[in-house]
Amino acid sequence: MIGNLYSLFLGSSPNWYKNTIIAFLIFNPICFFLLNQLNFNGGFIIGWFILLEFIFTLALALKCYPLQPGGLLTIQAILINLTNPYSLLHEIENNLEVILLLVFMVAGIYFMKNLMLTIFTKLLLKIHSKTKLSLLFCFVAAFLSAFLDALTVTAVLIAVTIGFYRIFHIANSGLSYSTTDHNIYDDSTLSSDGKDDIENFKSFLRDLVMHGIVGTALGGVCTIVGEPQNLLIANVAGWEFIEFFLKMAPITFPVFVAGMITCFTVEKLHIAGFGTHLPLRIKKIFHEYNTYDVNQRTDILKLELFIEMFVGILLIIALALHLAAVGIVGLGVIILLTAFKGITKEHDLGDAFKEALPFTALLVVFFGVVSVIADQELFAPIINYVLSKSTDIQPQIFFLANGILSAISDNVFVATVYINEIKEALDMNKITRSQFDNLAIAINTGTNIPSIATPNGQAAFLFLLTSSLAPLINLSYIRMVLMALPYTIVLSIVGYLSVVNFL
């Protein structure tokens, strides 16, 4: 019976992974009890262990989806009183906009996938230089993230890349492009030529999606709507859209330029796995698909594309002007697209929510880990150290501290803690308004720029890692870290020097 239960535990995960998770679950409560008996701060120490163990589950997301092992760790943290359900609920309430965004906006993008795939397929065919295509993906993702938000743009990148992979897979399986029930996870259906080219194609797609996801960080740091913590910081500081953009510009503009130069350099010099070109045979497949798509485009399909384009324009306007919370706008997109495209049956709506809901559940589990960080004050020593330093060097220390903490936890949580601390200092006349503005800028840029070092640093990166796209293109946690490393080093250095010189 025990053996059967073990065989079911975490499904098809490797035995060593299952044993490691079991060891974590046994180790934590025993050590917590012993440390408290010895008058050590067991909650603080085991809290750090649980944070590192959760990062371990993220690092091996391709072995086992992090929801189950991470969820077990969070449940255990609640049971041994490192946090409680009410603290978890508080973190969820603070991040409700992000949750609504995932539930509704990602589903809304699903109903726009035909338009997105058409646009990006034409770009893929018309731009012959891989370097130019990479720069375009990075620039467009940055531009859209500045006026929309990083998670929405990431959903677009995922949808487009899966569409590319599907076209290639169907063509190499000898099926019609009109096929709807083809399993793109089954490589056994590929022809021998397809198997020879598939690794290069996966590497090509990895390059584009990683340039795009870094672009979301480059653009997301610039405006109020780019990242969730930007709006929080702007509200506390009392900054409007234009004022926020102008105050961040001395840091964000040099970082953006450095990001584009880095994109060009890693492609040209084939650094960190970048630089893979699209095989000619696969490019021919996309030409054939484009011809097929144009020939099969009836008046109804053309009207659907027009509807998608019109709703897409409304989406950009609504998000750029911040007319409503992003998730509410996403719900409006779903209603408009499904109504005017005649999608009225419940089971036709269900597929749109499959991509985002597992990640939404994982994000709530992650908020459980964040509530452990908050309740056990895991970052308190670092925060106190930074606030004890001279005001002349505080901006650069804030930039580095926020970057490091964001890379291992959650940039929204880190930004919340720091901005509230300096707001309290301002209210108590410990710092001037000018100092407060400089520190707020350092907090925003620190939580957005160095945090690209790890997938758990930003929700968009974590969304990509845990999406259905990641296993298709062999994008693991470690590979994401390595591919982001050139960007992390260059952007962090440029950001730090900008903080030193301009704040």
C-alpha cells in the first residue's frame, strides 16, 4: 500500500525528485521544533529554508510542475505556524489585480491568436536577418509593455510562439493545416527531416521569446502600467503617468539602450546560446503556410481578423489610459471577441482559460511563501541595514538590495515593503521629499531591472517558465537564468551607474 502511494506521489516525477520533496517535508518541522527548543529563532531560519526549497521546485519545473511540491511546502508552513491563511489572504488581496489579469487577460489574448499569428508570421517571412528580427521582438515587447503590461505581452509571445511550433509540427507530420486535434507534444509523428531540424527550430524560438521577455522588463519599468509595483510606487509617491515616466527616464533610458545593444551583441557573437538561425526548410514551411492561410481566408475569416484588430486597438487605448484594472479590461476583451465572433458555447470558452489557471494557482501558492517572508520578517535585517546607511549612498544601496531580494522572492512584495518604509520615514521628517523621490526611483528600477536574473524575480518570467511553451522549446529554469545572464549583468551595471550619477 505504501509503495503504491509512493508511486502515485507527484506522478511521473523522477524518484530522486520525490525523495527530495519528502526530505524537505520531514526536515522542516523537525528542525523548527529543535531550533525553538534550543531558543533559536526557528521561524526565521526555517522560513529561509522554505523559500530556498520553493526556488528549488521552480528550478526543476520541467521535472514537475511547481504547484504540487510548492503547494505542499506552503501548506506545511501554515501547519507549523510560520504563516496563516489570513496572511495569505492579505497577500492575495494586495495582488488581486495580477490574479484577475492572469484569469481574464490571458484568456482574452487566446481569442486574438489568429491576428497575432498572422502579424508575426509576416514579420518572420519579411525580415530575413535573425539579428534584426531579435531586435524587433525585443523593441516591440518593450514598447507594448510600457503601455500595456508585461504579463499581457508575455501572453502574446507565448501564444505566437506556440502557433509557430504548431505550424511546423503539423507540416512535418504530413497533416493539413486545418487540423485541430493534432498533438504538438508528440514528436514521434515527425518525419525524419523534421527530427533533424527540430532542435535548431526550438533554439530559434527560445532566442526570440527570451529577447521578447527581456523586452517586457525594459519597457515595463518605464511607466505606471508596465509592472504591478510601478502603480503601487506611483500611488504612494503621488505621481501621474507622465511624471512617473520623466522621473524614471534618467535610469530607464540608458538601460533600454544598453538592452538593445546587448540584444544585438549576443545574437552576433552567439553568446549564452543565442544566435541560432531559422533553417531554410522550416522557413519554406512558413511560406507555404502563409500562402495556404491567404488562400483559405474567406470573407467571414477576414471579418474575424478585422474584429480582432478593432478590439486590439480598444485594448491598447484602455490600458494606455488605465481606464480600468487590467483584468477587467481583459474580461471586456473576452466578451467583445466571443460575442462578435459568434463563440457562444461554454466548452468553446474553456480552452482559453487552460493556459493561465495553473499558473494562477501557482502564483497564489507563491503568495503563501511571500506571507512567510512577511510574517517571519526574513528581509528585516537587510532592510534595517540599508536604512541605517547615509542618505548620500542610500539610492544605490536601495537599487542593489531591491534587485537581490526581488531576484529570490517577489518584486511586488519587495517594492511594497521598501516604499512603505521610506514613506513612513518621510512622514516622520527623517528624510526630505527630494530624498524620498530618489529612493522611490531606486526602488522601482531596482525591483524591475536586476530581478530578471531569475524566473521567480518577475511574474512574466515565471509565467513563461511554467507555461505549456517551456517544455516544447526545452526552456528550463537554469537555461532561462543562463540566457538572461548577459542582460542581467549589463542592465544591472548600467542601471547602477545611472543611479549613482543621476540620483
